[in-house]
Amino acid sequence: MSFLLAAGLAPASEREKPVAYLGERVLTLRTALGEVSVPIEMSTDLGADPEATRAAIVFHGKGRNVKGYFNALVRAAAEAGPDAQHTILLAPQFLREEDAAAHHLPRQFLRWHAGSWTSGEPAVGPAPLSAFDVIDGLLAILGNHGRFPNLRSIVLVGHSGGGQLLNRYAIVGKQWAAISTAGVHVRFVVANPSPYFYFSEDRPLPNGSFAPFRSVTCPDFDHWRYGRVNAPRYVGDTSSAAWESHEHDYALADVIYLLGADDTDPAQVDLDTSCAGEAQGPERLDRGKAYFRYLKVRHAEEFRQQLWLVPGVAHVGSRMVDSPCGIAAVFDHGSCSGSSNSAN
């Protein structure tokens, strides 16, 4: 697959209001299946920029409010001042079927059924490509040394549904490993996702420990989105050896879990309250802390990830991104008072 930059509805019960705003620019990927596009917000043309040293890509949540997330990233960059100089700011938009229909978009625009883009599932049209493929395409463009000879760092930050997307992409994504090998450092900032991806059948217990989850009424608790069973086509090799390799690499990746200290509502409207989601904890803050403990227990010798708490913030993406902790995570400016290696 090569990449370049260029300028049927769900059942009624599964529809939601189409987005009012589409990203102002267009990212087009040229693939073996034809050209496909997604809307995108960007601070500069991606044709070439020899002065760029960093790129920051923000991924929206379920509501697909790309403009709000991009504006928050712009505000964060302004607060970072000199530390954000020569940084490319990007925000791709992943559309549902309803969005494409409501805006009468040309066929080449990718569209997904419901929230399946967060899981890396194939688009329903015009080609069965994953949101992971879109991220690969962006990273391939940014990792092109001819276009961006001085780019040294790429930070991907996703909130809620975007956080789910990044948690899974950081585990199975292909292109980030390739550009890391070429000398571009990649960081993932995973903010307030609802469920996480577990590498085993273990789930948290109320006492803080972990044990294999057993429930005759929740047989799919370890299926893809939550675990390894029935992974989408993008993943490819699903052997035990492949998953062990994915987990090893993920444990060593630069990942910051950015959790709102007040994101504790078990009835929050977009919280995954399925039995598989509930198996990970009652609400997002508990789920994030438990997941961090889970990984630390499994990788006591080699674990480089961090957990940061954002004080006074609940489930509000913009406030997470432009908070002092968000600015520190994305631009290495200042510090996060809630940074910790402990999930207690």
C-alpha cells in the first residue's frame, strides 16, 4: 500500500445524529483497492516541511467532533509555546454511514458501521480498510524522510473512543514499529477509554488482584475489542506466539494513560456497560487503574508505561487534551502533578 495526500444506512435503532462538521481538508490513501479518503484537520500542508521536528495527532471520541478536538490541540500547542514550535498538528475524522449519507460525500470517503472504527474493523465502504490502515497511512507520510527530514517525534493522543482505538493500534499497529526503527520516536497518549484490550482471560477483582473471568452469561468477554478472540483481518497472524510478541512490544512502548480523576460515573452515557465492559471495572477511572496494574504485574521486569491523573476533569475530551497534563504528555512542556507509576 502506498500513501499520498490530496486535497446503505444502519438500522434505525443503531443510528445516531450525523455530525454537523466535517474536517476541512482531505487525506487520501492510494491503495491496491483504489483511492480512499477521510476528512482531516491540519495545521500545515503535509507536502513537505524540513523544519518540522514533531507531529501531534489527536483522535476524536464516539461523537466524531474533530473540530473540537483539533481546537483543543491547537490551544495546548499555544500553551506549550517554544516546546511546540515546528510541530505539525493533525486530527483525522472517522465517519459513520449516516455521516457520509447526510453530507452526500463522494463514494471514495471511508465510512464505518456505528462505532466499529474504534475497534479496527473494516469499513463498510468503499473498501474494507481499517482505521488502523488510516493511521498507518498518516505515519507513513510523516515518516517519509524526504518530506520531513528533521521529524524526530510523533505523539498520538486519543480520548474515549479515540483512546480505545489507540490502545488497540499500539498493540497490533504495523507502521509505528517501522518508523520507530527508522529513528522516529512514537508515543501513545490513551485517555479515558471505556474498555481496554486484555492479553489473557484475567480480569480485575474487587480486592485489586486478578483472576480468570468466568461467566456463563458473558461468553464473549474475551472477544476482540476486549481480548484476542476473533480479531479483525488487519491483525493478521493470531497465533499465540504473535500475541506474545505484540504484548512484549506493547509493554516496552511509550504509552501514557491519561485518566480524568473525576471520570468516575458508572452511568456515563457512552460508558460500555456490556458484561464484557463491566468485567473490567465499574467506571473509566477504575478500569484504567486496573489495566495499568494488570500490565505491571505481567511485566514486572520490563515495563515503560506511565499512568497520569488529570485532576478535576471528568469525561471531557477537550479538557483532557489542553490540561497541563495533556500539554506535558503531547509536547513535553511542563509536568503533570498527577503523574505516577502506581495505580493505587
